[in-house]
Amino acid sequence: MKITILKKDPKVYCANVYFVQGDWNTMDDVNTLIDVGTNDFIIKELDDIASGVGKKKISNIILTHEHFDHAAALPVITQYYSPDKIYGRGSIKGITDFANDGIKLRVADEIAEILYTPGHSNDSICIYFERTGVLFSGDTPLNIKSTGGSYNLVFLEALDRLRKLNITSIYSGHDEPILVGAKELIETTYKNVKNSNVVI
């Protein structure tokens, strides 16, 4: 699996957009965008990336949630690339497939699992690759450094689920990738949330 973090428009607030391809760009690989950003800035860079002969540049799009910095560019990206499927949980127009918790789908040359992780928003998801331990976390807060504040029980339960997975790297919605100590980071976050004010 190859992960490309696409460049952002320096003039516009935008989340990280990830282009995920198979290592060898075979016909069976499913070229996937994880989030699409705010505008069409990513198109030029995408067009310059070799993505496999006779294949769609973008077959699938997965939206981690519907906030504008992650999803506002969906209409223009959809019109330009005509993806086969667009996964998400929010109410944004253009989603073709509901990102149900636990569903598994092919992304690039691997199998990914959708994990429902409400906390940042009610429609937030993470995308987990069991074979490689990669997690795309969107804006799900996974780096909570101290106790204090209030959190919903459903968020604590989502963290409990994540900490039990073999996560080795985290690609988040805004920060640099965490390639070392990812599992320990999630464990610390879980403990800090658990020892804060958790409401039902």
C-alpha cells in the first residue's frame, strides 16, 4: 500500500487528503481518496501521479466525516473523476454508500475496516488496516495528553476498541503521521479520557 499525502492550498483551510494506491498499481487495486479537502487544489497533483494503466484514477472515496475542510470539494472531485463509490456517514450530498461500522472493503491492495468513532462529530469514522496496522483517524481525537474536560461514553467506548487493535501508525486529519508509538498514544488517550468526566 502506497500512501500519498496530497499538498494543500496554502490560501485555504483544509484537512489532510490521502491518496491510497497498491504497491504495484495492478488492475485489482482500488485507488482510493480518504477525504477530499476544501477545493479542487489536489487535482493537479493527482493527475501527475501514475496510478495504473487502464484504471480509474479514483475508484473510491471515503469521507471520515462531513466537515467542510474534509468534504467540501466532493462535488468537484466527483465530477472530475467519477468514482464508483463514495463512503460516508454524514448527510452531505453525493455519498453513495453508508459507512456502516464494521464493514470491510478493498482499499488499494489491502482490506480496510470501517470503525465508527463518534467524538469529534456524530458521523466520524476511522479506517483500519489489520495487516499493516495503519489507521486513518480523520479528526477523532487520539492525542489527549491530560485528564479534565467532559467526554461522551460512546467516545470512551470507541477508544477502548481502538486501543485493543494492533495499530502501528496513525494518519490523522491535520497532523503529521505518527509512525512510532501509535498504540501507546491511544492507550494514554484512553486512560486520560477514562479519568475525566465521562457522560452518558
